[in-house]
Amino acid sequence: MPASRFRNWNGSAYSTPHVVAVPRDLDELIAVVKDRDAYPSPLRAAGSFHSLNACFATTGTQVLLHEFKEVRVDVALNSITVGAGHSDQEFC
């Protein structure tokens, strides 16, 4: 994906990545992390850009994980694992 400029919700933090990666699954994410030529450092994951600080900011590779929508329920362990592509509002 071509580079873009991202900002948080209130405009106090920006990211101007050289490359934007949108992996669709774990194998694609691993490929992004391993390919330093195509996906230069620093590599930063970004969620909904709601953070008040620049923790998502990068001039290298911005990784968007909105395709990671898996939900696993383990009744025996009394646990739920939710993929990074979900927002908390989806479960309220």
C-alpha cells in the first residue's frame, strides 16, 4: 500500500510512514517483519489511532491489523482471545 499520513483522533500525534502494510493473516505479518528491504524499520503497529501520544508514529513501516478478526473461546480455560482488528465497541 502506498505511504500515507496518519493522525490520532485529536490531531496531536502524526505518523508519516514510508510504507503501509495491511497483512491479512499471521503468515503475511511474519513476512512483513522479516522483509526489512520492502518494509523498513521502524515498524509500528497502529490500531484505531485513539492514543494521545505518538506510540504509533513511524517514518518506516506502519502495520495496520484491521484484518485480524479472529475470536477464540476456550470454555475450559474460561478465556477469550480477540484479534487486534476488533474494537472494544464491537463487544459491548
